[in-house]
Amino acid sequence: MKLIRYLQLALLLLSFNRVYTQEDIASVPLKRFLEFARSSADWTWEHYDSLEEVWRKSIDPENIFGYRSPGRFLEMATIYATLYQLEGKKEYADRALETLLRYSVFKSEYPADAVKKRIDYADGVPALPDFFTTMRYIRPFYILKEKGFLKEKQQRQMEEIIAHSINYTLLSQEWGAMNRAMLRAETLTWAVKALPDHTDVKQWKMYEEALAGDNLGNWEIEDAMIYHGVWLYSLLGYADVKGEMEELLRTPEMYYYARYFLYLMCPDGMIPDFGDADWQSNWSRFLVFFEAAASFYSDAEMKWAANVIADRFIDWNAIHNTGLAYLLLDAWRFGSDAIKPEQPDKLSMEVMEDMIGKKIVFRDGWSPQSAYMLLNYRDEGDGGLLYRDYLRDAIPVEEEKMTHGHADENSIVLLMQNGSVLLHDGGYRDYMPSGPYGAYRQDYFHNRLCVRQEKIWFGQDKGEYRYSADGHPEIPAQSVLDFLRNAGSYRKVRTQKLDFLTFPEFDYSRTRLIDDNLDYEWDRVIVWIKDPGLYVVFDVFKSRTEAFFTAANLWHTREIVESGDHWYNTRYDSLRNESLNPETRLWIYFPKNHYRFEQVEKEKRYYQDEYMIAEYTGQFFEQGQHIGFVTILIPHHESVNSSKWMEKINYLDSDKTGLGMAVEILNGETTITLGVKCDLRMDVVRDYRRPKYTWESGKVTYGPFETNADMFYTEKKSGQIDYTIVNATRIDFKGKTLFSQKSNYFYLSFDGSEDKEGVGKVRYWRNVVKIND
């Protein structure tokens, strides 16, 4: 038997690295889900006594949540009751009934001394204390009751279990458009359906409607991958009980979420773990959701998502996993074999917009080898204020947003290429409610700019040279992590999308974080250059007050393989207990390094030992003053000497210090130059007439180029320049105008002056110009 399990484990590990293709993901026949559920129930029944003993030994009177009844037997009972409903086999009904009756006995295992300590057990220990699974008891009970299989005494005994447990659930209050409220609503609607004549049913129905009403047809307040799956699955369960699946899936919010999670899927075959979540977690609930969505919307791409998840994660030999079996039973019920999977073809895109989703994906395909980057700029937002305020007042959390989200605004959540993880999010938490320094929710656990309204100590000799004296010993710089760290309490900020564009040569995004308390703004600009396949990240800091600030450009990794002047060759070989493919590495380079300092520090992040790479600076800022950071990210195979890129990448400062940044990249015979304006409002010089801006007030020189564009990108090769300018009127190269928007009359001046000519900015302009250079 041990040999068989070892072989099964080896096959499972091999599946982690499998490369699925379009042919691989032909639909999994839904009957296979049903048969897996049957096998899992049979395995659990055969091992019932030993599993019960394992549960008994796991009882912990000190557990903060108190008594926990065994869950897997409920899942087995649901499967057997459903099979009895389908096939009429009495043996299945007998097993389900015997299991359900045992739950009045299980609770007696909880020590009497522990019961006395808990005010919530004043009316006795509930047989079903966990609202995540209470519905898994009521569901098989209802099937057996409707089939007339229960004797009066048995039915009364189980009705008492359900009623007592439901009233216990109502002792704790969590409501709003979120997963834990929807789980309660799902449980209540099962109780209302199963016990329609109970004396408390009016109260149950009233509160079911209160909880469900906050969720149905509304936006979820959470921004955490793991809880999105819980919420969606619970909504499906609720609608299924009510017979309102069609009404649920017809809401625009549900169709939005089906597309939203589809477009977030990464090369690993799942939605990345942002917010409170872990790598590859909760995939089984998303599988059920995609099956249901694909069936209802007759959507081939959603069916593709369901099949990719099934192909990637289901171990068909793991029949001991009754939790998975329970979910696959619903995937069988909600899905359809009539929908044939079709791989999506959309590439880089906003997911889905800048109000609810607030995410941007860069990708070149949908295979496990594709390039993929996820930028999350979701803030807590304005929606669901009452719900968020209630959570803030009622539960002891302060490190997270009241959305299960993190201080990850403008952070790069995930970067993958060739099946390797190159950048990854910080993780959920290692303790409850959070770990040390707010692990892993605070800003310094994420790939982002971190700002404090103080100045860090740079150290002496290798830092601020004004303190130096001949022969004076070196004084080390202050630790960046020590400077940034605190209790990890979340500080509210706002975010905005400024721009997103995609072109054959490059994709471009600009998003902004606004901290009204510390009084600064931070724009993150990402330009993905598809050939040679690198990312340029411009981070622009703007002070909105007169104060000292320190800004730290943080990047996190598992290993630094090698490093040099302002560059670090990094890789991820693991995430927690999972080994990763480390063949592709990430070269991180800081080309703008004047008065920028760097540190590498060990840290505990994502439950493992990692390294933080920090490029930072600090100074006194005048109101409106800007500074910037530039980071080059180059994925490459481990056999490639990536440091050679240093000779090919040059930073180009602007003629107006702090108002523009550019990078020149040599790519074979092509010279790529791209730059961004730091202050997007610098050219606004008048209000009495339109346009408010002029060429003279907005132009910035970057090496041989001069433009007033928010962003420009050029490729110079073979006597020509291919250029793109964004939100601009003109671009020059070495004094020669490549493009200039023609002037026009602008009317109705506020000062009553005569109509005058002016030049309006183009949204963007792309062209090829021959040059003699």
C-alpha cells in the first residue's frame, strides 16, 4: 500500500510541471466528477471508524472557535443522499441517515469544563457550530425527508439539531456583501426550506433575506482571491436552494465576475493569490463557478477555465478528499457537457475597469509558458461603506482593509514566464489575526514603493558623505525594514487609473496612489517591451506638502543568485512547501542610481525565508516636488548572462530635473527610447482660455528627443524612427519635428478676449518617419 501511495504522490508531483495545450483541455466528462464523489464517499465509509478516531484526537478545548464537529462525514452524507435521490439505492440512504444521526453524539466528546467557559454555549453545545458546513447537514436531511425515508423520531431528532445550530449561528453577527455573510444566508435558506413549520422559521426567513439582500445583485466588498471563491460558491448554493439560479446568473454583477476571474487566470492555471489568499488556494470552488457560468452563459471560454483548473489540480486518485468530492458533485450538477472549451484570445488588458476590479494584466498568451504580470491597484474604495464600517467596529482586525485586502495598492502581485514564478505576493498571514509587523499585509511585504514622512539615516562614508572625515570609522546605514516597519496597521489610501494602452511593440499602464494622510502621490508606470521581452517600471513620487520623506522601491525574491553594481539576478525555487521551476530567472536593475541607496535584507515572507531588495532615498521636499525611480525587469533563462544588459541600457535624465525620466535600450540594430513625464500637470499655465496648456510650458527634453507627451516610445533603426506619443501635441528628434498637431481656433474665452488659435493634444499618435542620421 505504501508503494502505491508513493507512486500516486510521484504522479501528483509530476503533474505540477505538466504543460497543457489546447488538445489537453478537451472537456472533462462531468460524469467523472460524479464518480469521483461516489468513490470518495465509499472510501470514507470504509474508513469511518479510523477517521472518527482521528477527529476525536483532534478536539482542542483551547481552540478559539470552540467545538468543531467532523466535516468530512457531512460531505459523505450529502453525496450518498444525492446518489440515493438519483439511483434509489437504499444502502446509500441508510449510510447517510446513520451518519446524520451521529452528530447529536459527536458533541458529547467536547469536555464539560470547556463548555462552562463559553457564554455562547449557555443553551448547549451546537452539533453544527460551523456555518461554513452547516448546510452540508441540512442538504442530505432534506433529501431523505422529501423521499419519505425518515421515521418520525429520526426526523424530530435531526430537526432539533438543525434548529439549535441555526439559532447558535445567529448569535454571531457578520453581514454585508462578503463571503461570511453569504454563507450564513445559504445556511438559513436551507433551514427555512427543510423546516418550514418550525416555530422560529419566520425569524430565520427574515434574517436570510436580510443577509442575502446585501449580496444578491451587489458588488462584493472583498478583494481577496480565496474569499472570492467562497462567496461565489455560496451564492450558487443559495440560488440553487431557492430555485433562482437563472435569476442570479442573469444579474450583470455575476456575468462581470465570471469574466473578471477568467481574465485574471495566470499561466499556472488559476487566479493569482492577491489579498488574503495563498498560492493555488480555493481552486475547487472556482472550478464549480466556472462550470456553472459556462453552462448558463453557453460560454466556451469559461468552460476552458473550468477544464484548465480540473486538468491542473484534480488528483483523481485522491478519493480520500471528501471536501473536493462534495464540490465536484456540484460541478457535475451545475455544469454541461454540451459546452466545448475554447481558449481565450485577449492579451494584455484592464481587468476589468477602474472602479471595481482595478487590476491590469500584461500577457502574451494563455499557455503555461506565457509571459504574465498582474498589477493590483485596488483600494478599499467607496462602495459598501456601511458593511465595511460594521466589520471595522465588530471584529479585531486593523492590518487589513475591511475587504480582506492588503496594503498592496500599485503592487506587482505576480510575474511569470516560461512556467517560472519571478515575482510573487507576500502571502495571507502566519498568525491570527496577523503575524509580526502585520505579516503579510502591510506595504513592506509587497512589490511596491513604500513611503514614510521621515528621513532615513543613510549611514556614514557609504551614505551621506557630508558626515565623512579622514580616518573616521564607517557608521552603517539604518535598516530599511526597521525604518519602515510598524504594527502593520492599514493606512487608507486612494487609487486611480491614469492610462492603459496596448500596441504591437509595447503595452503601457499608469496608475496612481494618493495618500491624503501622509500627503503624497505615487504614480507607477509599467511599460512592457515585447521584443526583447523586458519591463520598465517608472515610479514617480510627488510631495503634496513641505516635509521630509523617504521613499523605498521594494522588490522581494526567494534567492539572489548573483549581484553587481545596481543589479540583482533572482529566482523563486519555492513557495512555502511547493517546489517551483527555477529555470527562468529575473534580472532586476536600477539604472537611475544617483543619490539612490540600496540594501538587501533577509525577511520572513510567504511563510519562508526571502530577501528584500530596496532602492531608496530621502530628503526634504518642497510642495509639488517630484522624484523618480526606474527599475528594469528582465526574465531570462538561467544559462543566459543577463548582466550584459548593463551595457545596453542607459538612463536619460530630462532637461528639467524631476519632471521627466527616460531609458535608452539597445536591442540588436534597434535603439529603443522610452520616457515618461513626471508631472502631468506641469504644462497647465492659464485658465482664462483654452487650451490651458502650451507647447513651451509642457515640453521636456530626453536625450535627442523633445516632447510634451505623457509617455513616448520610439524605435530607431535603418534610417527611420517608429514613434508613439501619448496625450501630446508634438515630438522632435535632434531638432527635427517628427509630428506636430495642427492648430485650430478655441472659442469662448472666459476673459472675453477674441477667439485665438491653439493646439489640442492627440490621444496618441503613431507613425514612421525617415531620418538622415
